[in-house]
Amino acid sequence: MSALDKYHVAVRNALLKDGWTITHDPYTLTVGQRDVYIDLGAERVIAAEKGTERIAVEVKSFAGASDLRDLEMAIGQYAFYRSSLRRREPDRTLYLAAPQTVVNNTFSEQIARNAFEDLHVNYIGFDPEREVIVEWKKP
């Protein structure tokens, strides 16, 4: 299992503040003989539909030397996890969580917008200091 992202706790707390119940920390997917670990699994009751919404969240800090390289790695990991998640729990929606500054800068660039649209990447922008979700985005 890999080390926790530096914003793991901030995203966990932000989800709790947003009304989510953390169900997995980490969310472990077993595929054949291998395990992969998505940072968090969560759910919340949807009163109007009398059901639950389930998500998995992969947290990324984008603190590397190159924001483009971080974006490439994050999208690749997202696609890999989404493929595995669809086979195990297809009703659980995967999100990529990044600091809102990354969303406002890197994610708003054309290269990221194209990739997110083409690859159907859902993401969450969060404020790491206030530990709140700022933005939910589905293409």
C-alpha cells in the first residue's frame, strides 16, 4: 500500500463536513491476485430518492516539479482505478480530488479540459486549509 497523500486528512474531513460517511480508508480493490488502493470510499443518503450515493476519491497534491507531469500521472491512475472499480462496484463514482488552486490553474488549461472531457474524469476541488469541498465537477 502506498503512502497517504499530504492532503488525505483534509479531503477526508471535507467530505465529512459535506455530509458524507467515510466507508473505506483506503478503498481496496482486489483484481485477480492484485490489490489496488483508492484513497477513500464514502457514501451519503439521498433523501429524495431513498437510496445512497457512493463515491471513491483519489487524492492528489500536485506538488511535483511539473504540474503537467502530475496531471499525466493523476489521469493515468484515475483511468486505471476507474476500470477496476467498474468491474467490482459499477454504481460507485470515482473522483479525483485536488486543491482548488490546482483546479483553478492546471485543470482550467485547455490540455486538462480536453483530457477530462474525453476521458470522463470527475473531480473535486477542495480547500486544504479550511478542509472544505469547493467544487464538484462531472464532464
